[in-house]
Amino acid sequence: MAKASDPKVAVLAASRSLYPWSEKITDEVFLASPFCAPRDVVQVKYEMVRRVRFDKVPVAEAARAFGYCRQTYYEATPAARSSATTRRATAGRRTPSGWRPRASPGR
């Protein structure tokens, strides 16, 4: 891990974006890039998702290469949180009180 006096580490820690296990990253493409910052958790997760989507690397292999488990990959995938997916998943579903979610007016 980098020195505590490193300003980038301080900024990442203050924003709760410091990846404390950067030494676990084994992805050669990520580590070879001067642009990539292994201490930035947001960038590490983004690159893990990108590696699966665009480079067609298996999820388990990509997650392991970035020091994560498969579950973290699925939690980080933006498509799982898209509004279209959410609308399809909740359409017609009843809540515990019996209320049914409906589309907002104007749609």
C-alpha cells in the first residue's frame, strides 16, 4: 500500500473510495496501464465490469483478477440497476400492504 502521506490516498480515503487490497489485483492489462489507479475502488470495479462485458472474460476470472468475488461483480454491474430492469421486475408485483406500483403520470 502507498504511503499515508500520499495526497491521492488521502483524497480516496476521505471519499471512501480507497481500495485497500490493491495488491490482490493480478489483471495484467489493468496493471500495465499508466492511466489505471489500483487504489481507486470505483475504477477497479469499472474495469472489472468492462473486462467481462467488452473483453468477454468469464465473470469468475475477472472478479478474481481484480481481487473480488463474483457477487461483487453482479453488484457493480450497472445494468442490474437500470430503471427499465426495475420497472420490469416490479410491474404488477404487490407490496406487503397490497399496493401495486404504477408508472408515473406522463409516461
